[in-house]
Amino acid sequence: MLCSRLLPSLLSRSARELSTVPVTRNNPPRCTMAAAMLARYTSAAPEPQSLATNQQSAPAHRRVQLDVPTADMKREFAEQGFLKVPGVISREFCAELNERIDRCFTGRFETGHYPDEWYWRAEMSLPDVTRHMCNIWKSDRLVASMVLSREVARFAAGLMNFDGARIGNDSVWVKPPNGTEITFHTDAFYVPYPMITCWLTLTDVSEANGTLQYIPGSHRWPKTAAIDRDAFHAPTSSYLSPAYEAAHAAGVDASTIKVESVELPAGSIVFHHGDMWHGSCKNTTSERWRRSLGIHLIPHTSRFGQGDGYIYGRYRKAGDDSMDPAFFPILWSKDGQRSATIKSHVGYD
């Protein structure tokens, strides 16, 4: 009984996923499993690692290759709701980020700080469920060096016509072979400010290994009700259903809807509007993993408002609607703003 009461708060497990794990000789009772995993995570001390440089700029292989969007890029983004940009970071940097992310999924956080969300636990969660973490930049400084990139923020702000951008949150997605779909949704529904998502491919991505999918032009549809969060990571019906319901509400003929799958090499970024309908298909391969890092940016002048959601709202101070740069640092602005907390966290600016 004690384990059953502690499990939700200590390991943030969903009741639905736990209920699907059968109790057999190979799958011991949930309390036994929880105790074993809790011992593993609490005994795993953080292993701080240097970023291997104290330079004022990143090492060459970790540099972000982005300037500013061209007029043609901005027109394509405005029309389609997304823009694909290949060759933003090196494969070597992707490999380093993947290694750090894998460490985090074993409960070893380089900074000692847990992420804000953590879905999937080794030896407890279903093997085909897509792994997900939110705000992992607080848990690992190498990941933070990518998430808090000035170049990515400048490019994204140019697409959205922001005068500056700050981090809202990040989201890591790791889809295993035969991994399940992710339900179609929009990112900006959960926050009261404009948003742009920068989806970084950490492996080659294609329809076969469960890539991101878009409905071009859907960022212009009116906002609709949120999807069922319990079905987000492992939908029980068609993962496209919420998008078709939104299309119906917007008066869009379902027969005209086109779903476009992203196919890009590792190290690319797809920028998409916060109101863009997107999800991801099943990984139908037997051995190819699909890994990505989402960077969600909002205007640098954003302040807390109504409907901030639990990820953002937990950092709101009583009687103060300002966003603390320790949790929502400004990454770039036209007038030269960049939060000092970034250098203290990452090690270089």
C-alpha cells in the first residue's frame, strides 16, 4: 500500500501505463518494481561533467549554422506553417546530445536537477512507448547549450516577427523501434502567448521510423479544445482524430487535408508555428530509433497571464507576472538582450 501511494509522486507514472504491465514471474508486482527502480534513481548520484571548454564560444563541432531567414523562407513559413532547414548542427554534436539524453533517461542528471516531466522508466514502462522529457536543459548543460542557442532564437524570431525570444520549454522525444504514434496537437494551445517550435533531428528521420507530420496551413485554423492528455503518448484511437475534429470545427473539408511527413538527416531543424497541427506516426522499423529535441520559444517580452499551464505556471511568483530569467532566459533580442544566467549555466555565452 505504501508503495502504491508513493509511486505517483515519486516516479510521476501514469496510472494507465502501470495498469498495462502484467504481474508475472518476469514482471514482478508493481510495488516491488517501484521499490527497485526508486532505489536505482535515488542512489544514482549526479556525475557533473565539464563541457570541455571555458572559451567564450562553443567548440567548432558544436556551433549552430544559422544566420537569419530570407524573405522566401519567411513567405514559405507564413503560408505552410513550417520551414525545414537542413545542416544546422554536426552529426558529432548530435551523437553527444544523444549520449547525454540517454543518461538522463537512466536518472543520471548532470546538474542534479530533475526535468519538469519524465515519461518512460526502464524496466517499468512499456517498451514501445515513446520516451519524453520536458525542460531537460535544466538537467544537463550540454543539452542546455543547444536549447539556449542565440542563433536558433534569432532565426526563429525572424520567422515570427518577434523583436526577441526567450525559452518557454524544451521537449525531448525518443521513439524506439515499433514505437507508438504521438497524437496530433498544437503546441501553443497550452500557453497564452505566441510560440514557435524548433524541432531538431538528432537522428535521420523518415516516415518509416516515426517522423514528425504536419497538416500544411493548419496554423490558420481557429483554436479548439485540448486533446486528452492520457492518450497523448499512446493514443487509443487514431492519432489523427484531434486534427480532423479541429478541421471540421474550422469548416475545412476533410477530403482536402494533406498530411506531410518530414524526411531530413540528423542535425536539421524544422521550425513550426505554435498553432500548427502536428503529430508523429508509428515507427514501423525493427531497429531504427528516432530522436529529436524540441525548443519552444516565446516573445522575450512575455509575462504570465491566464492559462499558463502547469509547466509554466509552477514558476509564477505570487503577485508577480514577470518571468524569472533563471527559468525563462532571454536568448536573443534586437536590442542585444541575453540573460546572464545562460553563461553561468552553460559555461560560455
